[in-house]
Amino acid sequence: MFLGIRKKYWWFLISTLTLIGLVAFLNLSPLFAVCEARLTGPFAVKLSDISEEFVTAGENLFRFDPGILAETMLSNEDIENVRFSLSIPDAVTVEVNRFEPAALMLSDKLYGLDRYCRLIPYDSAWDDVNLPVLTGIAGRQLFRAPDDYRAAEVISALVRIKDDMPELYRRIAEIDFSDNVYVSIYLTTGTDRYLACSRDFPSQLVKLDLVDRTVARSDGGCYNLLYDGVVIRQR
């Protein structure tokens, strides 16, 4: 019995000392000295001087504290989120303003809109992704919703459609807000115009999908989706 206890004690002691030695090695070894700080995402170049100030070459990778760097970066009005990752053995990657866009918005320039309808910086990584473009709408302040309240209702519907009907989502080319009553929807499959309102946008998109699949293509026709149980072709 005592022999068994002693063995457990020695195994515990050896394991503890091994763990302490490993932690000390990781924190003190020159093998893990930071050689590079990589910045990715929108505004990365703009923030290079900040990263150089807080990520010191030669600093141990496992003793790097991202808290101060994150706080400094987030004090910049153009930055909404910061993510860090460690690349063993000698690099720190700082990723800024990586968002998942629900749509794009064309105002004074091209922006993204996230699932919460916040204006986000355009990312060149979206160049090859089919995203609906919202036009005829104002808003230039990053990380705030556009001025038109209808945008939030439309974005909420697009998020649902993206999950439930991804093929339809990819076919939506443009949603135009320039009319105060209607929003006009244009598809990648033709030049027809579909009139909808933001209030009941999801059900109107379902009707749009049905019309687009079943009605013969017209050149610039106009379809009103606002009325329950019917689609009206306008001249």
C-alpha cells in the first residue's frame, strides 16, 4: 500500500516538474522570440505603426499580451474588431475588421453591411462573392446603420434567405431604395424589376422566386409583389 502511494507521489512530482520545465522553456527560449507581426484585413497598412509599437521584435511569443494592443487599435474610429493568433514559433498575426457581409451598399463608395445592418469597410476578399447591392440609400458612418430604416428590415430578410434559399440569395443583384414607397429588386437572371416593401420582405422574396422560375422572361417588365396572394405585372 505504501509502495503504491510512493509511486503515485513520485509520478505526481515528476509530472509537476516536467510541466514547470516546459512552461519555463516556452517562456524563455529564444526559439519563440517574435520575428514578425503580420496585419491583415481592411486598414491593415494604416495600423502598421501601432503594431510595431506594441509587438516588440525579440519578445517571447507566449508572453505577448494582446490586451494593450487591442485597446489601442479599438480606440481608432475605423476599427470595430481585432483578432489575434500566434503562429509558432515566431509570428503574431493581427486581423482587423474581418466581417461576414450580408450585402453591399453603394453610396459615396462601396461598403459592406453585416447581419446587424452596420456599415463595414469594403474588403477586397469579397470581390469574387455574389452579394446583393443596396443602392439609392444614404449612410457613410462606419459601424452604424444607414439612415433609411428600411435597410435593417431588408438586411434581416436577406440573412434569412441566405440560410433558407441560398440559390435565390445569389440571384439578387440589386435592391434600389431610391423610391420612398417601394424597394425595387433586380436579379442577375434578367432585367425585370420587382416592386416590394421592406415590411414583409421575406414573403415577397418567396413570390419573386416563384415568378422568376415560372414566368417567361420579359425585357424590363415590372412585377408588383406587395399584394397578398397575387403578383401584378405593371406596364
